[in-house]
Amino acid sequence: MGTELPLRMPGFPWLTCFGLVILAAIFTVGFIGEDPRPQLLSTLGLVAVLAAGCCVNHRKRKVLPRIESLDGAQQPMLVD
């Protein structure tokens, strides 16, 4: 089935399911109420902007290995 891990999480998978249920309850209460809805939506927007910024930063900082061609010019190596 898989490799036996040296460290086991107590309560797996029940604690993970419980955490997801709690998270769903928080979102449900946030969207049902009139007062917390703008705060929840702005938080989700902020998380989306930060995630996009991290993706852009990661792509800009990614250094591709370079190979030297026969004429001495260096070109980035294409990686699949």
C-alpha cells in the first residue's frame, strides 16, 4: 500500500476530517452573517493576491541550469 512512515500522526484521519469540518463551519458562519462577510471576502482576496505574488516571485527567481554549446555560447537547458 505504501511506505511505513517513522512518525505517525495521532488520530489520523479523524483529526484531519474534524479540522476540515471546523474550517467549513467557519466559512459557513462567515458567509451567512452580514457583518463578517466583507471581512471574509477581503481576506480571501488578500490570500489570492499573496498567492499570485508568490507564484510570480517563484517563477522569476527560478534559475535554469545552463549548458555550453559547441561554439561556446551558454544557453538555458530545457527541462521537461
